[in-house]
Amino acid sequence: MAQDATVPRLNFGYWLDKAVEWGQATALESQKDVCLHLPQLQEFLHQLYETIKHSRSAVAIQQFPLIGQLLGRLCWNPFVIGYDESQKTLMYCLCCLYSSEPQNAVELKANSWIRSLLCHLLSSSKWESNEAETSTFISALGYTSADYYCHLVKNMVVSLVTELRENQFNGLNIQGSISASRVNAVSICCVPLITLPDLTPLLETLLLYHGGSSKEILSSEFLEAVNEAFLKKKISLPESAVFSLWLRHLPSLEKATLHLLDQLLSIQLTSLEEVACVMKNSLL
């Protein structure tokens, strides 16, 4: 099995062994060891992300067959995800493993597993380090775990939308502004969740958000994924958001144009009215 030079095989095995040894870091010695190794772990995760970020999920898994086991164990270690940079990089790596077009039951199951891990990471906080206490807390609220995380995603979306819109209106308030890197990170984390209905308000807000930067602050992966989902009618967006997408990312506009031409050439159109209807629905 070929391995990328930036992430040696022995190094990957070393961190997998460490993740198994740490478990969920309930023992004091494990907690100390995690803290001691966090800087090196973060560097490894960054290298891993750089290696797989341009690969299809199937290729990444073929290159690192145990990557799911490693990421899964690290995501459930509260001392690992308590470090913001590690949590963020774990999210990036999980996004790389997500199949935008799952071809079989295995990929569908993997996507479901990735979504559950992302929800766990997005909902993690210090008091949630004890799973039993978390379950008790959720039950006390009158929720099942599924209901709780569903409400959590909705609340998170509302919170981010409010923050982005307020920042857009108060762009001159430098102290209160959101950094471009944070907006970019939010857009990357949205990639595997784009088709979730609850995420639509956040997609719209991100597409209409520009901030004070002269450069594009949304990730190209996010813009491409939104465009792909829109063209395949997996999501519905207002015209203003779609136009903003195409204006800020010309490859998406080109793809939308080719998609329209393909539609016009491949379907049987019996009148100019039908042609006009197809073109109108394309928003081009």
C-alpha cells in the first residue's frame, strides 16, 4: 500500500496506538500523556489533512485503511477535542472522508457515521466530557439524544446566522468583527452537511456575506458543493444567494451554464415555451 511521504506509515501507526492507549482519557496518566503530545498530534493531523484534502474519500481510505478508527477514537477523547486546533483539524479530515455521491451501502453508512461525529464535535464542551452526565442532562431536558442534537444544530445555525448578519451590518466595528479565517472554517464545516434542511439559512447567509476582506473568504470546496447540490436540486436557495454564489465563484457559474446546455440538448423540447421555462428555472 502506497503511503504519502509527508505522513509516514510508522507515524500513522504510532498515533493510532496512542489513540487506543489513551481511550477516552479517564485515567490521570492518560490525561497527562495526551497533554504532553498535543502539539505533535496537531502537527500530524495537519499533515494528514494536507495529504488527503484533494483526494476522493475512497482514495483517502484506500491510502489509510485505519483512518476511520484513528479519527473516531480521537473525536471521543475530551482532552484531544478540548484543544480548539485539534478539534478543527479533525473536522476538516472528516469532511475529506465524506462522499458527496455515495455509491454503495458502505459509503452511505460512512456518511452517517461522519455526520454523527461532526455533530458530536460541534456540540462538545467541557461539561460534556462525561458521557453519563451528558445523557442525564439530556434526559432532564425531556429530550432523546437524537432530538437534542437536532435542536442543537438548529440553535447553532440560528446563532451563526445572527452573528454573521450583525457583523455584516456593523462592518466598521473592527473589534466586533469576525475574522475571515473563522468564516472560512465555518464554510468548510458545512460541506458534509449542506443537504440538511436546517442548514439552509446558514448557507444563504454565508453566500451573501462578504466581510471586509478583498479576497474570497469562503472555501472553494464549500462553493463547489453548494453549486453541485443546487444544480441537482438537493437544496433550494433564494435567487439572491444563487447569484451571489455565481458572482463570487466563476467556476460554479461555468458549471451551471454547461448544466443548462446539457439539459437543453438532452431533453425533448417541443416548443419555445418549454425552452424558455427550462432557462427561467435555471436562473441563468
